Amino acid sequence: MRTGTSNDGGPGALILGGAHGSLAVARSLGRHGIPVWFVTHDHPITKYSKYTTRSLTWAGPDEKGAAEWLVDLAARHRLERWVLFPGGDAEVRLIAQRHQMLGQAYALTTPPWAVARFACDKRLTYMHADSVGVDSPSTYFPADRSEIAALDCRFPVILKPRFHAGRNRFTMAKAWRADDRAALLARHDEAAALVGRDAVMVQELIPGGGEAQFSYAAVWDRGKPVASLVARRTRQYPIDFGFTSTFVETIEHREVEAQAFRFLADLRFCGIAEVEFKFDARDGRTKLLDVNPRTWTWIGLGVAAGVDFPWIQWRIASGETVPRLRGRAGCAWTHASRDIVPAGRSILGGALTATGYARSLFGPVTFAAFAADDPWPAVADLPVVTGRLLTRRFGLTRRRPGGAEFSRNRPAPSI
């Protein structure tokens, strides 16, 4: 009979959704002998890892009874007190809003809704940032079309979902650009038809690409940082407001660290978080963009920088005391299959040389999909990424898996 403990007597881990960040979590914990289960209704790449002991499909975090399904899963398979890692925004919302129920079955890495809502609802995100003295871009939440027509803003702007609002062309694209009033009105009408007007926000587009965008990544416990680093999103896709990082480097940036600290400390934050900023050369200020209280795409970079975030979070959730750690600068991560386009455009624009690009791939770099000890996810990555890019580009629909549980069984650790 399977038990709920790892080889060293601690609990296993259940990863809920996500893509390459969840794959990095599975690898991190699996290399430490922690049994890892993966539950998804969407991106499959984590199930191809040799460190994923078992993978299951479910109806998804937005479906009625999702929290009850997870509690039942823990009871049926003796997963009580396993550490629960959310891989996406919808999973964060589910865990945060059903925190008490899920906390009786699992060890949680997500703060309760009273805290998580300041990350999940961007109106609250920017209100809290303003209250603690953290800069953010000019952002508007128009109630109707007349407010959009009268909006006093400078173009270009981007339209973004204010909060998680299901899966559709708008939420999958992450942001739509509008260069003038007519485009803004048309795009807002289109977005509102998909998610409702209350879920659409308008924000000034800060000029610059990934080289001006920074992230503070950390694990916090009881309102204090335990492990952290700062990284620059050197390249991203799309280039001007990328929905995904393609080449990330760890750096030192005290201002980013200080602003993220102010935002999280005032909430007495607990758990994993990535806080995104962008430097605005027009006024010389670094401005908050997003707060992600979940695993992020390049979380695997932390291992190379000396802060293995999933392992640290698992230890804290399991009741261990972990000493304060800060990641070192000079480490890199890339999603190579997606990095070709922004790297190519940078080379054509003169911002990057072909030699410099090649050197970045053969230096000390962590890959999103490939690992020498775990090659199969990289084999699956290209067709999966291609299919998802086509879905985003052309609005194609993909068939959603049913709610029935199935598994890919493989020999599991003795637990």
C-alpha cells in the first residue's frame, strides 16, 4: 500500500497545473527523493519527467467541486500533509479561497485569500502598492464605453485581464496593445465580450523590452524572506510585453529588492512569490507590474543561483527551519525553443551578436525543458509549444480533457 511519505520520512508533493515551472518543481523535489504527483487539465509537459511518480487529469480548478476532489484524492491515496504547489493563477485562486478545507488535507504553499487577493486582483495589487509607496504604471478600470472614450491616457496602452477570467483569446494572450483611441475602443469591446467589462483593465505601456524588466523571486515565511534572488528578463516573447520569459539572468538590484520587500512585508506574506517590475526610462522609476504567488516559468534558475526554491518551500511546509539565503548573480536560464525569435530580432536590430547568442547557450545555463538526467520533457516540448503558440495566434480551441482520473504509472520510490 502506498503511503504519504518520502524515502526520508517526509511528505510527498502534489503539483497542481502549470508548465515549465511545474516541471522544475518536479525535478527539484525528485532529485531530493521526494515523491511527486502531478494533476493537470492543461499543459502536459511535467508528466513526461522521470521525477513525476504519477500524473492525473482532472476537470480543472474552475470546475464545481474542485476543492472537494482534491481532498478526496488525498484521502483515497493517503496523501495527507503532502505539500501542494499551485502552477497557475486559477490554481492559486482555488487554494486561497478554499484555504481552510485544503489546509486540513495538505501542507499549503499559498497564502489565504485575505492575502492572495492582493496578487490575484490587479486593482487591489496597485492599491496596495500605492499604500506602501511602491511605484506602478498608470492604470485604469473603466466601467463602461463612455469612460474609455473620455480616458485621459497616453498611447500606446495595453489591455490586460484584471483577474483570472477563464481561458479565451484575451486571457491566453495576457495583453493586447492599442496605439490610438479607435483601437482601444475596439479592443476593449472585444475583450469585454470575452470576460466582461469589469475584468478588463487599461494600462500605459512602459517602453522597452525584457532588458528593462526585472523580477524579485522568493520564498517567504511568516512575513519574512527565507530565500530570494533578483533576475532580469533579458529576452522575452513577444518582445515589447512578453507573456513569457525566454532568457533570464540573475543580477543584483537593490531597488527591486527593496520595493518587493515593502509590498510583501506589509501583507505578512507566506509562500512562494515572483514580483515583476519594469524600469521606466521616461521618469527613471522602477514600476510594479505583477505579483505571482505561485511557481513561475524560470523557477528552476534558483538551483544554479544557490536557492532551490521548491526544495526550500517543501522544507518549510514540512516544518523545518531554513537559514536565510540569497541567490548569486551571473546565472542564466533559457526556454531555447521560444528564445529563437526574440534573439533573432535582437541580432537583426544590432542589440545582440550571433556570437553572443551562441555563447549564452553554451555557458552555465539552465534550460526550461532539457536536463541531462531527464531528457524526455525536451523531446515533448517543441510540439507542445508549437501547438500552444498556434492556439494563441489564431484563437484555435483545444479539446479539454474530461474530469475522469487517469494515471501514467511508473515505478515509484519506496514510500
